Amino acid sequence: MWWGWLASFASALCYGLASVVQALAARAEPATTRGVDPMLLVRLVQRWRFVVGIGLDLAGFAAQLAALQVLPLFVVQAGVAASLAVTAVAARPLLGSVLGARAWAAVAVTIAGLGLLAGSAGVQGSGGAGAGTHLAVLVAAVVLGGVGVGAARAPRRVRAPALGLVAGLGFGVVAIAGRLLTELTPAALIGDPASYAIVLGGVVAFTFYATALQAASVTTVTTLLVVGETVVPALVGVTLLGDHTRTGLVWLASLGFVAVLAGAAALARYGEPGSPGVACRASDVS
């Protein structure tokens, strides 16, 4: 199981760094004031920073998929939530943000929560999922695409957080679909709706995440993304896929899970320009 934890932490590192370099690329593009620009991703993939970010995301997903083979879904997704701590730290040299004492405390809480999860995690659940579940994750990806289009037309105050949450749910679909894949042969992948859910969920997540990054701080958007990609997959893993903790340690796992999310939420609060925890230097991204 140790290598599953190693893969989970590698995933968090890759995702956290990807968020920052993708934010650099997204902010160099003219912001979309309302709706979704369907050509945004096309323009972004022409920027080397965004391509590097995609590479990091792919490496993170490969590590996440490896971790999902031996660890419960709620543990792996909580590990992914730790990517926000990586984002907050990496934003200092790359985006000009300065972490204060409260932000560092939030990073420490996040890491402590992961430690509690490590001590409480049992083996991966053996609960089965029928063909209907595989199809359901694909339908969920389609529905999220429609919800994201609606969120993009929301008032500016809620637009970026809503898009960040939709993007997180898209990545959550990717995680659930990845867990559902039991055979990785080409024939099995082609015939499994979960394979297409991974692709569509990834496209939905990338599109709305890039749009949200144009309108709000990378820490705020990434926090909503982390909540979306963590909470729902964790619930699915426990209720449908048979994931569980070690005997008698449900309370410890719950405490660790809450600590990770609380640390992420605190980082969002202190990650805003001019907030008590982080002061951002004014600079344009070119």
C-alpha cells in the first residue's frame, strides 16, 4: 500500500504545480465577460505554459489512477485536495503572491489531515458496480457540461466560484470513472462507457477551469475545484464501491477528511489579494 500513498502525493504535487502554470497561461488571454469561449482551449494549447500544465495534469492523473488501484477513493481524493497547498506555495514565486502566517497554518492543517487519513485508511473496497453505474458517470459528464454553460452566464460575483465547482465535479467524474475501470485492455476500454466519461469529464473540467481562472484568483478557483473533485467521489466510494476505514477508525478518517477540506477553504480565504494571509504584488502576466 505504501506505493499507493507515494502515487497519491505525486499526483497532488503534479496537480498543484499544473494549476499555477495554467493560471499564468489563462490570464494572458483576454477574459471572457459572459458565457464560455469555445476557442479558449484552442488558444491556450498554443501557449507553452498551458501545455506544460497539461503534461503535469496527465502525470498527476496517471499517479492518481495508480493510487486508486490500492487505496480507497476517499483517501486518494483527499490526497488530491492537498494539491491546493502545493498551489498556494508555488504561487509565491510564480504569481507573486506572499504567504502569511495564517496561510502557512492552513497548509499545516491540510498536511495534518492527510496524516490522519493515512492512519485510518483500510484497503480498497470490493463493492461492485454494474453497467448502469458506468453509464451514469458518462451521463453525469454530459450534464455537467450543460450546467457549466449556465454557470458561465451567471453574475460575475458567483461566476468564477461556480465554474470552479463545476470543473471540480468534472475531475470528480474522471476519478470515479477511473476507479470503475477494472480492465485496461484496448477492447475493454473501447466498450466501457467509463472510458468516455474520463475523456468528456476531463474536457469539461479543463474548459470551465480555464474560464474561471480568468476571473478570480488561482487559489479561490482551485479551492472550489478541490471541493468538487473530493467530496462527491468520496461519497460514491463509501456508499457504492465499498470503501472503508480500519475497524473503529471512522472518526479518525472523518476528522482527517474535514481537516483537509478546512485547510483548503482557509487557503482560499487567505489566498485573495489584499487578504490578511496573502498579499499579492501587482503584475501583469505576459
